Amino acid sequence: MKLFKTIFLNVAILLIILFLLDVGLVFLYGHKQLSREEINTEGYYNPDDDLLGYSPKKNVKSHTELIVDGEVIYSVDYHFDEFGRRITPVKSKELRNKFAVFLGGSNTFGEGVRGDQTIAAYFSEKAKSYNPYNYGFRGYGTNQVLSLIESDRLKNEVQEDSGIGVYHYLSFHRERLLGTSAYFSWSNGHSPSYVLKEEGIERTGLFNKSRYFYYYSLRYLNYLRFISTLNINVPDIYSDYSNKLMCEALKKSKKEFLSHFPTSQFVILVSMNTDRVDPIIEGCLEPNKISYINLRKAWEDSMGSMEIKRGIEAHYNQRVYSFLADKLVEWVEDNH
């Protein structure tokens, strides 16, 4: 009984300290946030996809504007085909006999830019024998990439028999695969969940359904002001477990992709915003012979002081997408 009282007292004191810290931060910093509004002429979200959690609607065209504090940040059209892929306009499609499948999140999808300003579009302008397929979408991470590759969707939806699969990797994709408090602060957890098993990596379902307690515990952490103010993100995305989870996901992505398309190539585009401490190359890609394009230092080395984002909007601009596509074209030519 004495031990129980001691534990109860310590927990109560800790909760009081956290409450006072939270109140103090609210008093110092307030709750003011930028007003953010997105206007769509037509909804293009399918909120309940059993495989990916959510996905774009099929055969939809929507004009989208993002307005932040009264300023129009972008005004573009999003056009999706019969499989929910963002349409990439190409010339001489009938002469293209190989595919280029682009996988990733919003910086693959082309958030805030036209359909002819994405990585897929710029790549297809120069690599004229490749037919581009843009499977990127907002908020997608390694978990959606692996889920898509594991399924039969690519095999059934891509017309050509061989080509290249490109996964555009950024360090924050680790949050989406692992499932962290920062990720769940804006995500509803309706996304694929993977865990490590003795035999490798295994899908458990969706975070908010198969790992209910885990998801809500981390989600509610974000209601504490000091969590967001101090940029606390748990679990650690660079823990041994997280490193191994990511590596197993990439190994399986390559294996499954090549099982669908045996005469093709699979490459990881390690993007410019990849953390310097991210061990993805040395700790996973190189020892497991997974092809990659290292652009971690490309901004400093090749782009000088050019802005890579559109002001307060946290996505790449079209100049960066063109640059990334050029580097991919160079890699394809060198590894043909």
C-alpha cells in the first residue's frame, strides 16, 4: 500500500508539472496560428481505401487554391485518371515503350504545381522512351509505397512490361512508417501500419484500427502545448528499431517491385531535405545493394541560394522538381 501511494503521488506531481508547463507556454506564446484554407472546385479525396488508407478519387479534375492569411499561395488544377493517378501530360505517348513509376508523397505528387511541372513530367520531357505514372499523393510515406508495391495494382495498371520504379525519399517519411506523435498530430491514423517480425516486416492493417491504443496515445500527446512548442516527436525516428524498420521496408519494396517487373530497375531518390544524420544510405541502401541517387547535398552543391520552397508553403517548387528530374535522367543514362 505504501508503494502504491508513493507511485500515485509521483504520477500526480508529474501531471501537475506538465499542466503548469503547458499553461505557461500558452501564456507566453498564445494559440495564434496562420489561417489556412484550401478551396476545391471538386473533392478529390477517397477517405477510405482499404489498401492505402486514403487515396485520390478516380476520373476527377479539381481546381485547388491554398490561401494562407489571405494570401493565395497557389492556384492549380489536379487531374486524376481512371486509376486515381495524377495525370502527366506527355507527347508521343504511343512511341514510349517503357514505364517510369513515381512513388512517394506530396513532393512526388507535385503539391501546388501544374501537372506539367512535376518530377514525372520533367523526366518524361527528356526521357522520351518512358511513359510516366505518378502514384505520389499528399501525406504518403514509405508505408503507402510498400503497400502499393505489395499489391497487384502496379502490375494491373501499368501498361508496359519493363522500366523504372522511383521512390522519392525524404527523412520525414520515417515518421509515417513508424507512426509518431508528430505524424499523428495532422494525420487521422488511417494509413498502413508495419511492424518488425523475426522474418522481416509485416503489415498489421491501418494504425487507427489495428493499433488503436498506440495511435490514440501518441495523438493525444499533441494536445499538450509543450509537445509541439518544443518539437518533441516520439518514438525516435532514428532508433535502432526505426532504422531497421525503414531498411526492411525498402528491401521488401525493391524485392516486390522486381517480382512484378523482373527486367526493370528500382531506385531510391534520396532528396535534398534528407537529414544529415539520416543513416539511410550508409546503413541500408549501400549494404543491401539498393540503387539510389544521393541528392542530400545537391542544394548546397548545385543550386546555390535558390529557394527550394514557395515562401511559407512547405513544398518544393517547380524549379526543384525540374532539377530532381534532371538528376534522375542522368542516372538512367548512366545505368542503362
